[in-house]
Amino acid sequence: MNKILDIAERLKEKQREEQIEANRQKLETIQRTIHCSLCSFKCGMCGHHFNSTDAFCPPETATAEISLCESCREEFEDFLAQVSGRKGRRMFWHNKEWVQLWSAWLDYREAIVNFRKSYEFRRLIQELDV
């Protein structure tokens, strides 16, 4: 009787390993999404990649400064001028929806930065580094 294998236990172990791998992939996706959203080598608004001589990404602990291409930077400056009541370039597309777009983008960035600073995200990074 000692030579009979418990197939149910092996199936449970295989399912557990598959679940661990699926969770690991999800965690890595979250890590990449948060990390790449704040990448300093691409425009934070349109995603245009900047020319860079350095072929590395900043570490997770890097500051989350806003990186914008020239066009998006001009639009962002116009947005800041408009919401602060200053006179800026007034283009026909600078309507209330345009203001909402930039406001939502800033809220999105703030949410990513806050999540990135959270205990749970730091724990996630530590677990993936093990």
C-alpha cells in the first residue's frame, strides 16, 4: 500500500503553484504599470519617447517629476495659466472639457504617486525582489 500515490494531493499542489504564478504575473504587471507611468524617458501625457543616451529606467524610489514633451508642456502651461486666472495662449480647443482632461490627468498622476508611496506597494516591490 505504501507505493500508492495520492493523486489528489499532487493536483492540489499543482493548482497552488499555478495560482502562485498567476498572482506573481499580476503583481509584476502592477509594478510595471506604476513604474512605467512615471517614466522620465517618455512624455507623461502623450507617451512620446524622448531621445536618451542612458538605456535604463529610474529606480522605484525616483521622484515622480512630470516629464512632458515640448507640445504637451506648452499645453500644460496654458492649462495652469487658465486655471489660475492668468492670461495664457487661448486656443479654440481650450474649452471646459480640455480643462477637465488636464485636471483628470493630474489626479491620475497624483493617485499613482500616492499608491507608489503606500505601504502595500512597497511590500509588493519587496516580495517581487525576493
